[in-house]
Amino acid sequence: MLELELLLLAMVVIFVAGVTQSLTGFGFGLVAIPLLTLFMSPKLAPPVVLLDGLVLNLLILRRSYPTVQVGRIWVLTLAGICGVPIGVWILANWDVNALRIYIGVMTCLAAALFLKGFERTIRNEKAASVPIGFVSGIMSGSINMSGPPVILFFANQNLPRHIFRANIVAYFACLQVTGIPLMIAAGLMSKEAAATSALMLPGLFAGGM
């Protein structure tokens, strides 16, 4: 278990990530994972963020589920679910240094694309949903940063903000529910991860409500 000072610092990170997710519908893992892995094992941070992120997404869905477009996201979601086991395998089998490099590369790549303002409207959404969802699912299972591919995808489709938020939160929740039993089977969802996640809940609720 982390020392008290590090637990408090982790709670601050979760608070900031919760504020980001609550305001935009995304960004929880993108904010939390790079910061937490500065002082937490990259094998511990993803399951902690997965559990807390799922709690927050379910709370958001409680209010926004009527605007979820199931017909629009079901292909994306199935493709994402197919990618999650590969991501969990990466998290379970890669060493700590490789995971840190992977997290750094993905964070920098996502930041570069967001800053550049990548724009490309896609006409055949369902066809594009397969590779986008699959890559996102791998990122979800490995480092719980499933957002960037899907955020860029939906942002370029010019969806109304409330629909964008509802769709992406529902998608994240489905991938997170899929990831929990896989992480348990791989020995990643440890008692330490569950306990650390529970200790982060005050910061999560303060930031996400």
C-alpha cells in the first residue's frame, strides 16, 4: 500500500481527473494514468483507474443514459470489447519499464493530435468504428486510456455536446466492465488495487459530482 503522502497525492490526481471527466465526458484515464505512474507502479495504476473510472461513468450515465445512441455505438463497442483482452495481456506480460514507455508514447501522441486539431469527417461510421474501437479497446485493457481514438472520432462527427458525452461515457463503461473479470483472471486486480481504488473515492466524488 502507498504511504499516506502518496495516497493523498493520488487522491488529488483522481479529483482532477474526475473534474475533467465530469465536465467533458472523457479524460479520466488520460489525466490520471500519466500522473499516477510518476509515483505508482504502471501495473497498479490501470486497475485502480479502471475501478474508479467505472464508478464515475455509471454516475454520469445515471443522468445521461436517455441520450445514448445505441445504434450508433454498438459496432464501436463490440470492436472495443474485442481489443480489451489484448490490452490486458500487454499489462500482465510487459515489464514495468516497457509499460512506462508505452504510457509516455501514447500520452504524447494523444496530446499532439489534440493540439493539432485533427479533423477528418468520416462518412461510413460503422466501417471506421471497427479499427478505432479495436485500438481503443487495447488501450483500455492495457493502460485504461481508451479515450483518444474515440474522442477524435466523435469530435470530427460534429455530435451535439450532450450526445457526444452520453455516447462516449456509455462506451467507456462497457469496456471497463469487460476489463474487470479479465484483470482478475490475469492477477492484476489485486487486493491492493481494490483497496487503493476505494481510498480514492472521496477525491473521485468531490471531483466528479
